[in-house]
Amino acid sequence: MSSSSVKRILRSARECLGRREYKEALQHCKEALAEDKSCYDAYIYVGKAAFHLKEYVQAEAAYRRASDLEPRNPLAWQGLAELFTETGAWANAVECYSQLVLLAEAAPESDPLRGRRTVFQRRFAEAAARGRMLAAAEAAWRSLTEAAGESLAAAGGGGDDAAVNAAEEDLVECLCRLADVQLAVDASEIEARVEQRLAAEGAATPGVPTEQLAALESAIRGAVEGEWAEEALELDADHASATLRRIIALRPPSPPYVPYYDAFLKRLRKYIQASPPGSMDRHSRRAVLLAAAKATMEGRCGSRAGGCCSPYPYDAALAMLEVEHEVVGEQDPSLDPASSPPSLEPPPLPLLVADCGRIATRLLHSFPWSA
């Protein structure tokens, strides 16, 4: 059979794919491969048809064969990436998107493949996050965030409001995905510590009743979270808070950004719990949380105003409103009376105990289901 006949068969296969006649397309491809076992396009069409027929093993084999024939052609890698995303084989999807990123970076500036580099980077980051490859996902989203920030800065110099808004939206999206991964990293670390501590306690005291074990887990979790917060402050290792601050500076506390406001306030509460009760340090940290909670309740985002769609800032403010005189002068156990510091006056609080009634009323009015 001549090459023109193979091309004719492939054209028929392509037309069948367009009409969603996948079994017929497979039959045409088999005819083409019977004449040319190294036909790249035939393997690509087999992969597409088998994928739509949910014959995933056959689809992977066809795409793999095509990628072996032409490793620098992106079609097979794209087919494999789509296949592994559909089947949830995230490690394999990461491998394929990594290959596509490399191909896009190596392509000439005039090649359309070069323009798809960011798309492949995003899909790589998404697949890595879904596959719990958190370090790779964080690095990818951080790189995308930096690129989005540069694009926003460039758009700001052009005077085009539409371009600025689009660039800012892209930056916020990247920041949110980066924060998701960073929060998952921190949660995973805390869970690992809790499990390790629980295992040690269980080995030391075998036969503990279920009720006592549940109480023990709660106490251990609180202790671990406090230790983690203190370490994060001392080592400046709390990478998520910086990302959360950037989101908060750009978007009001309304969907879909409410979880990031809540996460930021929860981290501030952990930092408060890591400092001694009644200390000036605790008071200062409490002032920071109350200021953030107040701004969130008022729906403020920098110079913008929106709306608060979460009861958590109200709960956090009510929980943190302690009696002011606990941190004044000699009643502050963290201060040495003999040292005579220049000023023992604590920083003013943005919310006071007298505000509790007003805050509780607003909470009940805005979020009646939380009562």
C-alpha cells in the first residue's frame, strides 16, 4: 500500500474521530498500522479513540509508542497527560506535564508551543498538588506567582485598566493556589507530629480507654500547634502567612476568599497561644489579631470595602477580648519590676471588652446559624 493510501486511511480515521465514531476510527488506524508500524499519527488517533472509549490501557500503550517514535512532539505527551489526569494517576501526569514544560521552553519564540508554557506549568502545579507532591507544587505555584506579579507590574505601566484587572486576577488566582499548597504542607507537618506524639504516648501507657485517648489527642494537638507556631515565629518559617497577607491585601473577605481570611486569623490565634498568658508579648499579638478581625468584620481590604461572609472573625474577636489591666505594670508576669523599662503601657487595642455585646449582636444577626 502506498503512502498516499495510508494518508487516505488516516484522513478517514480523523473524520471518524470528529464524528465521535471511535470504534470505526480504531479500525482505520489498525489498517494504517498494518502497512506502517511507525506511523506516529496512527498511534495518536488510536490513543484518542481508545481514551474516549475508556479503554485506558490501550490508550496509554498507543501514546507511549508515539512518544517513543517522536519524543519531541508534544501531541503524545498531551494525550498521556489528559489520560493520567482523567484516571487520577497524578505522578504520571506530573511527569508528562514536566516534559511538556521542557518542550515549550526549548521551542522557538515564534512556535505556538512556546506560548503554552504557562498553561503547562499550571497543569503541572495542579497535578502535583492533587498527587500530594507538595514541594513540587509549591515551587511551581511560587514561580507562577512571581511571573504573574511581573505581568501585573508591566500592565500597570501601560495605562490599560482592563489589562491591569486581568493581570491582577491572574496574580490572585496564583496566590490562592500557592496558599492552598502551603496550608496543606503545614497541616501535614502538624498531623505527622501529632501522630508521632500519640504513638509515643500509646506505647508508654498501653490499654488507655477510648475516652481518655480522645482527650489526650486534643491536648497533644494543642501542644503541637503551640510549638509549631512558636517555631514558625522564631525561624521565620511560616511561609503561608506572607501569601495570605497578599491575598487579603487584594481581595475582600467574600467568596471565594473567605477561607484565606479565616486561615490567617487562625494562624494569628496560634501565635497568641504560643506566648505566656498575661504577657506583653501576648497582648501585642492579641492587638494584631483584633485589628485583623475588626477589618475583616467591616469587610475592609486595603482602601476597598466589601462584605464579611464568615462568622469566624467575630468568634476570634470575642475569644481574644481579655481584661486590659492583666497586662499593665506589675500585674504583667512577663515584666521584671526591677528593670524599669521606659514604658509599661501596652499598645491600645482596636476592640475592647465593652465591644463584646455589639460584636455578639452582629454575629447573631449576620450568621444566625452559628449561634
